[in-house]
Amino acid sequence: MTALQTLLHTGDFGRLQQIASVFVRHGLGDMVHRLGWADTLAKAGHVLHIGQAGELAHLSSAEQLRRALEELGPAFVKLGQVLAGRADLLGPEWIAQLEQLHSRAPPVPIDALREQLTHDLGAPPEQVFAQWEDTPIAAASIAQVHAATLSDGTEVVVKVRRPGIEATIEADLRLLERLAAQAERQWPELAPYRPVQLARQLARSLRRELDLASECRHAERIAAAFASQPEIVIPRVYWPYTSRRVNVQQRIRGVPAEDQAGIDAAGLDRRLIAQRGANAVLQMVVRDGFFHADPHPGNLFFLPGNRIAFIDFGMVGRVPPQRRDELLTLMLGLVQRDAAAVAEVLVDWAGDDAPNDENALRTDIESFVDAYHGVPLAELSLGNMLADVTAILRSHKLALPADLALLIKVFITLEGLGRSLDPTFHMAAEAQPLLRQALRDRYAPKELARRGFGSLRRLAGLLGNLPRDIAQGLRAVRRGRVQVQIDVTDLRPVADQLDRAAQRIAVSLVVAALIIGSSIVMTVGGGPLLFGLPAFGLLGFVGAVCGALWLLFKGRGPR
């Protein structure tokens, strides 16, 4: 039985065969072979026609993979979308293909939804809402959206999860994590890219998206952060109708961000909405540490008064305070062309996977930053700079932490959107004032006092636990359960020299003993003679001479 067979449930073999068959059909049979899927499935009684030519073999490998992921469903589409944000792992041609992945799907007929929807709403939708549209206005692989109207005339959108989709996705996530572990064992060179961690990140993201109430909690958290900024609009959530499988939110009527003609027809100020959109996302990241992680044009609407509405908060990102400080340092280093600051942050992010040649990494980063020396701030492309940084990391076989890879993807997407609205838009120029203000706030006396108090509180907790920890350590010592293992590479040459010295001392003692013993034997009469001398005494002197020669020629060794 192969390692993969021991990892799979019996029920997973059918899905594994389907996945392998799709990959083979799309010209990716070599990957199926290298992962050992073909042998595993053959032993389970499934046959793959690996020898058949892929029907799309004339396409590039990146395009073949994209089409295969689209065919395999939501878990694999989401995997491709996650990988599309990992420029530190994949080259530009792969990223370009994976960015085309979409989660559109044929809508579920209302008759197939009605029983689940009635259960979640407590009554048929026609009774709950004053108006209800059976035909969805949008359909994706996880959920679809219907238009409705509340009894007070408020227009809303009703997002309904597809029946049975949770079980399908859970099965795929279980399979993907096992396959990631298999791939990491099969190809040790993949270890720095953490395929198992990537699979777990995907699982967390998809499980959040499956919970439609979680999306609404995200929306309300971001709405609270912008409560004092009327130019940023977040749809209102209607909680009486919202649950894990359905949510109801305010319907946004505006110009979609991708509708360039509509923006001009509405008389909107392109430069102003580009600035407002960039500042909004930067504020989410830098000030709040909680951001919309998918601000593509389909999730943005422009409203009269140059207001911006964000929708669909299924995918969000979090930036803890320490990471936020590191990010501020990195972005200011890029904007201000401080190569040392950029290199320091990236080396810290590499963590346990630090580069084999850290000096080479620092040199590459310094050369990259130096290339922008003297370039006016208004001409810098922060998105391109971040993309170049990730390319440098990829060349050194380093992977960014997953949360940072997502964040960099957001910045690159945001700058592209800003440029589509206003060709003179520059993210670096927009970011610099906010970054400097964030750093000033970070080191303001009140904030320093708060952080200092927090450190003192944690220190007090450690001191309070110290007697207990010491008592536990002493009990372990008394019971003989303490083990100390020290492996200091730099001391190995010293240990070798000590070993050789001990050998020389031992041989010297033996030689000395032979000389003394042989001298005593020579003075004792009787016993066999050799060349007229006592044989044992003579043999002892011969042994002493041999030992002395060994000490002279062999015992010295390298120092």
C-alpha cells in the first residue's frame, strides 16, 4: 500500500480518480505520474489512460492548469485564486493565467433552493419579502444572489448558499491537504514553499466563505471603521433574515468599477475616486489591521458624490500589530528607497527558511532599490516594486508568509484599478502621508505608554508563574525526566582535537609503562633469552619503540 493510499479514505478514491482524469485530459498527466496518483488508483481498481494525448496539449502548461482547476469546482478554483496572489511562488505567466479564474457557475433552479431557503428564512421567500425575484442576478460556485424588496420598500440582495456545497468542499479540502503533504514528501524542494500551509490557508478561507453570516460580520466591522467617512459606503446587513446559509444586505445601485463609459456618463471625478479608494484600503490595512482582501472591480461601485461602495466581504485579511509595524517599515523603505530597511524586513520574514546566502539577497535588494534612486515619488509604481520584490524572493527560493502574500496582491490589484481610473495615479504618493502618520501614531507617547503597560502586564504574569514553573522543573529533575541535548557545530573541531590528544596521552602512558616494566624484567634473572637478553624485556622495549614512532608520525594529526 502506498503512502497516499494510507492517507485517503475509501470514499476519496472516486474523487481522486476524477481529479486525475481531468488533469490527464488537460495535458497534465506527467504531474499525475510524479505524484504517484496513477499507481495508487490502479491498485484501488481505477484505470487512468495516461498515454492518451491531452485534448488541450497545444496550450501552455499554465493555461492547461487553469482550465483543469475551473472544471474541478469551487475548492480548486479558490486554490487557483490563492495561488494567483503568490507571485513569490509562481512566475508571471502562471500568475496571468490564474488571475483569469472565475467562480461563475450555472444558477441553481429556484425549485431546488426553495426547501433550504424556506427552512433558513422561516417561511417561503414570497411571504418573507414584499417582492422576490426567482431568477438570480448573479451565480457563483458557492452561492447565488437574488433581488428582493423588504416590506418598507428597501431594496436588498439575498445571497443563498448552494445546497450540498459544504460537503463537496469539505471532501475536496481534506483531499487537497493530503495531496499537499504527499507532494511535499515527493518533492523536498517544495518544502520552502510550504504546500501544506498553503492548503490549510485555502481551507480557512473557504470555510469562512461558506459561512454567509461571517461575511456580514466582516462587513459590519469595516462599516464601523468608516462610520465617520460618508464617502465610503458599506451595505447594511439585515440580521433577522441572515444565517449561515443565507444573508440579506442592502442592494447597492451604482456604477460598477469596470464600467469605464458609465463612470464618465455619471460625471464622476476619476482622480478623486481613485484617491479615495486607495486611501480607504490603506486605512483598513495600516490603521485597522483588517481589510477587504478582494477589492477587484466587480466588488466596487461608484455612487453620486464620488462615493465608493465595497461589497462582498467573504474574503478578508488580518494584519496583527507586529506585522503592521514590519509592513510599515517595508513600504516606507520602498517609497523612500531605503535598501537596508527593505532587506532587513524580508530576511526577518524568511524566518526559519533564511536564504543560504543572505549577503546575496541583500545585494540583490540593494541593487533593485538603487535602480529607483532619483526617480520622483510621483513616478514610482508601488505595485511594480512589490512585484519585483516578490520576484527576488522567488529567485532565492523564499516564500512570503501567507498573510503578507495576500496583502501584496491587494496592493498590486488596487494600484492597477487606480491606474485604470486615472493614468496619473501613483500608489506610492498616496501611501506616503498615511504611512508616516501611522508611524507617528505608533510612537506617540500615549501609544508607547499603552504598549509599555502591556509589556509590564505580561512580565508580571511571567513572574507570577515563575515559582510554579521552577517547582515543575525541580520535580522533573527529581524524577529523572530532564534531558539536555546540545549540538554545537562550531565546537566539533575542538572535540576532535581533544579526542586526538587523549589518544596520544593513552599511548604515551602505555609506552612509559612498557619502558618501566621492561627495565624491571631486564634486572630479573631466569626466563627465556633472545640475543642473550631476557626475551620479555626485549619485546617490551620493541613495543615501546613502536609506540614512540606512532606518537612521532601518526599521533600528531591536524591541529
